[in-house]
Amino acid sequence: MKPLKLIGLALGASLALSTAALAEDINIAVAGPMTGSESAFGRQMQNGAEMAVADLNAAGGVLGKKLALQVGDDACDPKQARSVAEKLAGSGIPFVAGHFCSSSSIPASEAYADSNVLQITPASTNPLFTERKLWNVARVCGRDDQQGLVAANYIAKNFKGKNIAILNDKTTYGKGLADETKKALNKAGVTEKMFESYNKGDKDFNAIVSRLKRENIDLVYVGGYHQEAGLILRQMRDQGLKTILMAGDAMNDKEFASITGPAAEGTLFTFGPEPRNKPTAKAIVDKFKAKNIDPEGYTLYTYAAIQVWSQAVKKANTTDAKKVMDTIKAGEWDTVLGKLGFDAKGDIKQIDYVVYKWDAKGSYAELGGKGS
């Protein structure tokens, strides 16, 4: 019996030590659509977060402690996002990289603010996210009033005198982006021939496509996500329409091409200058490729969000969210996206958007610029 008792005591001591060590970790989180129609982007975010945490831990951690990553799944649903945020905040985390959909980030941010959690979104572009004077929010991406302007300028220049339609999926992101694009187009002297909405999750767009055909639409701008945009494109081609489809940054995933096949050719979308091509990202991109992961879309944006937070924590010598946010807004930070600085609202100062075009082989390239 004695040997068994000794083994039991040793095992108990070992478990106690490991539990104590775990308690010393700094828990942070990544939150986004890990399931549902936008799960491709959730995977991008999780890949970026996991690599960032692994790299920071390999370099000694933060404030002498290792980081531990929690993952929250909001499925791009506002109510689920609020619930996930409350659960994560209740666990005592000081920071979350997330969410993806603006309709999730906005309600989640209020729960985080109430619980002293700093939130940096890699992907939510609706202006309202940083326009509510919340102390705890920032983003490493741009805003819809910025990318909508770029899209409108491109349309006004290249489709002058053509018939334009604007569609949106009624979501915070899709409707917001469509509205900003319409506003900028109208200011440039272009009046759209159609402005219609559909429901996110719809599969049958034949009624909308039939109207696009009747109105002889040359370009349709879609404020929405890649699943529905891909189906709209396929159904346009099924009805014989050669109409160009253009959309925003939610088209930046190879899943779009898997939905459309060769029909993707000629589709346009706006996104920041390709992060995988930045010299500041080369070493990290190579590490992802060594793991057979393509760091597309918002992978590197999520990595950058965690870089900003960790550097500010080190400079402030605390994980206290308010002190860290003050530090973030007062400085500039070296990231895979380049050097980033933030204004008083939490928006980055160095944002830029460009137009990309999909080809028939399922890849895309910046128009007049670098490919990806």
C-alpha cells in the first residue's frame, strides 16, 4: 500500500503544480465565426491567433508569463456574440482579438467594455464599431466608408455611363458597405439603376437576377458575404448575364472560387494591400507555409492584432485593459502589416484599400499591382 500511496501523492503534487502553472498563464481569446456560413474566416482568425501566441510564447511570453488562447464561436450571430463575449469576459481575460462580422463585434464590444476587456478586431469594418466613444475598441483593418469610396471611384472611372445595381444582405456589414458605396457613387455623379436587398442565408436569387437582366445591368455591387455573392454570380451566369460582380473585403477567401468555379473570373473586390506580400510579413508567411497553411484574408490581421496588444502590454508593464489601450493609442507598433498607429477612436491611421480581380483558376490579383 505504501508504494501506491507515494505514487498517489506524487501524482497529486504534479497535478497541483501544473494547475498552479496554468493559473500563472495570461489567458487571451480569439472570437469569430468558427461555425456557420462564415467559418472560413473564423479559421483564418484562429490560425493567425494560434501562430501569434505560439511565437510570443517561444520568445518568452508576455511579462514573463506564457499566453493561453481561448476560442469563442459566435457564428456571426449578434445574440451568440454577446453571449460569447459575456462568457469570455467572465473568465477574466484582459484581451480578445475579434470578432469578424460587424454585427457581432458591436454588441460584443459592450459586454467587453463592462468587464474591462480590450477588444481589437482584425476584420469588422462598419464605422459604428469605433464611433460610439467606447474606450476599449480598436481595429487593425479599415472602415466601410474608406473601402466604399475606393469601390465607388473605381466604378465611376471604369463604368461611366453604364447601368449599375447595388445589392445588400441587410446585415450591419453588408448594408453599411452598400450604403457607403452608394453615397460615394452618388457624390461622384453616378446614380444606380437598382438598389435592392436580400436576406443573408438566401439560396435562390433568380428573381433578383431576372431584374438585373431586365434592367441591362453592367455591374452589380454586392454588400454582403462570399456565400451569397457566389450564388448570385452563378445564377447570373446560368441566366446568360455577363454582368460584372463587385463586392467588399468579405470576398477574400478561396471558398468563393469553390462556390463559383471558373465563373469567378472577372469578379472584383476591395481589400487592403496584400498582407502576404509585405516584407514585414515574409518570415511569418514562411512559417505558415511550412505548416501547409495559406495565411490568406484576415489571418495576418489577427496576428497583427495580438502583436499590437502584446507590445503595448510590455510597454505599459501591465495587462490592465484601460492602461494598455491608452498605451496603444499613444504609440506606433511594429506588426506583420507594417507599422501601425491608432487615432483616438481606435482606427488605424495607415489604412489603404485597393481593387482585386478573381481569375478562372481560383486566385486573384491586385489590379495594376502585385498578385496573390
